[in-house]
Amino acid sequence: MASRTSKTTATPKASKASKASETSATSKNFAEKLLTVPPPIEVAGRRIKRYHVTADPGGIAPDVQEAAYAMLPKLLPEADGTPPATFVVLHRGADDGAYLNAYSWVWDNVLHFKGASAGQPVLGCPDRDPTHFIAPDLPWIGCVWELPPILHERDAWVRHMLAPDAPDLDAYMADCLSEGTTGDRS
């Protein structure tokens, strides 16, 4: 989850012009981020699709990736008979924050979520180290930059696992959201 930006809110007595000005100022600060798709990996018997999100054209630093993926086994649900597939979004914020969201398929058609954060004290992280991941107990499933893979993965799960006469886990694993930006995909 990306760090929360501070926003000025208008008081009830504020004019329409000042509200429009605040909205305009806020929207000028928003920019889509880059989305890359590293090859899948296997962790704890689950096949994992990976999405990386960052504003840095150089990508996510290897030490942050290593620390995030070391945390991944703690984010995965127990096997329940559903084909063991997960997709993750590793997001490197513009500040010290790093976020790993693990979305695992369970109960045939349900998406299980568990996330980890590093370098973000407001989320309970003990320091600003982007490699020191913890699993905060928060009900959040992702920020605006982390959500785009969810729709694609839902459709891919239906297309390859639920709709055919026989599920095809290999086809599901090969069906990834294309690289590019986190938005502006219409």
C-alpha cells in the first residue's frame, strides 16, 4: 500500500472555486506507475505469478525483492484442494515504503489476501528499512497502483480454471497482465 499523501480539505464555508482549486492541485500530484511482470516462482508448493509496481524505471532493488519474497511463505494460506496458485504485487513506494500483497486462490473461486509492509512506520513497521517486512493486521487489499492485476487475474482464473471442462493451471500461470503502467489501459 502506498504511503498516504496529505490532502487539504475544504471547510464547509469554502467557495466552489477553492474546492475546484484543491481538486486540481491534488490530481496534478497523481501519476500512474510502471508495472513489470517477472517470471513466476514456486513457494511453499504454490505457483506464484509476480507483478512489480514502482515509479523507478530501474525497477525494484534486488535486496527489497529478496526480503519481500523471503516473507512470502508467511502470507500464503494452507492448501485446501484448490489448485495452488497465487499472484503477488510487490510495490516500492516513492518514500521508504515497500509492500507485498499476496492474493491466493482458495475454496475453488475465492481470493485470499494477506499483505506485508516494510519501511512504513505508520503501518506498524519498526523502522524505515524497505527490507524489514512485517505483516500488519490491516483490512486493506491494495492501493490504486496495486489493484490493476486483480481484475485481470479474476478473468484469467475464470477463463482457464472455472469455465473449461478441465482446469488448466499452466494456461492460467501463463496468462498475465501485460507490462506497462498501472492504469490508462483502455
